[in-house]
Amino acid sequence: QSVLTQAPSVAAAPGQKVTISCSGSTSNIGNNYVSWYRQLPGTAPKLLIYDNNKRPSGIPDRFSGSKSGTSATLGITGLQTGDEAVYYCGTWDTSLSVVLFGGGTKVTVL
Amino acid sequence: QVQLQESGPGLLQPLETLSLTCVVSNYSISSAYYWGWIRQPPGKGLEWIGSFHHTGSTYYNPSLKSRVFISLDTSNNHFSLRLWSVTAADTALYFCARQADYGDFPRGWFDPWGQGTLVTVS
């Protein structure tokens, strides 16, 4: 079981919005930056969000990130079939001295 | 753009040593950043193995620390992973990635990633 908790799955229709949450503690999310990754089937993870809410070049503004206290959220608007993937949050844990990833949330486009 | 490519044997027997190399293109690994390894068991999530700072500091996942070693070969612009005494639990897709440098610890995001190489212990 991951230290960072994510819902196993979420589903929505094309064009809708989904939010994916990542819950942790003060030793990780509460005091460190959060990043988000998308992993399409059979491929490597790809950075979507870094430093809680920043998008790398080339990532559309349909993707957004936020953090409040010990939880972080990834939002995807205008859902597309190509967004079907597993999404992971990641951060550093100051107490454990380890990089943590959430267990992943599978997004299904209905 | 920066590209990373993992290579290494795909099949190991229990108790052997896993050795993987990550070749980096279009960026000098001695210039900046951390350089890390992450693995993903079949059907499961991501697990950080460790990261190497370009100045020489290394940081390992405590759960693997006794069996792992990461090194940089700046002359050939690649970095390597060694994992001793492997078991079936080490079967996974192994990724290398560049990691943002926030200073004292490997606290940054990973980008880009290599495509991954599957290692099976059987």
C-alpha cells in the first residue's frame, strides 16, 4: 500500500472533467512539491505537472494541478479518448528520505 | 531534445546481479541534474530505486539500499544501476530518468524518461 493514496480508478464521458486526488502527510506532500505523470499503456510515464501546478512546455492547459495542505489534485478538462491512461502523483518524503509515487489512478473515458 | 535509453540483460536467475545502463543523448550528465532509476513490477505502480547527483552524491531507496549501487560514467555520458542478489520480486520494467535538482536531496520531478527495459528474474 502506497504512502501516497490515490483512488484506483475514475471514469467520465468525453468532454467532461475529472479530478484525481493524491493524499499524503506533512512529511511528503505537506512540505514538498508534487509532480504528476501520465502513463499510457505500454509506454514510459510522462511529466504533466511539476512544482504542484506548473505545466512543462507542450502540455495543454486542459491539465492543471493544485495542492492544499497534505493533498494534491490533478484536473483534466475536455476529456479525450487519448487521455485513457494511469496517472501517478509523486513527491519527496522528508522523514523517509525517499521519492514516493502514488498507487496510480486509471482514467477511463466512457 | 534530451533522450535516455536503457539497456541490459532481460533475464536473470535468482541471486545474480542486475546491471543496467542508461545512455543519455543531447545532454552532458556531468553538467547538472540528478539521474535516477525507477522500476515498475508488472501490473503495479512506480517505485523509486535511487538517484545520482552530477556532483557525485547518491541517494537510494532505504528498502533497496543494501543491494543497490548507481554510478555515472561521464566519459561515455551514461549512468548505471547494479542490484545484487535479485529475486523474483525484482522482476520489473526498469526506467531511467533525469531528475530536477532542488539542491540537497533528490526532491524534484522526473523528465524525460527512457522507454524502459524489462528485467525478469526466473
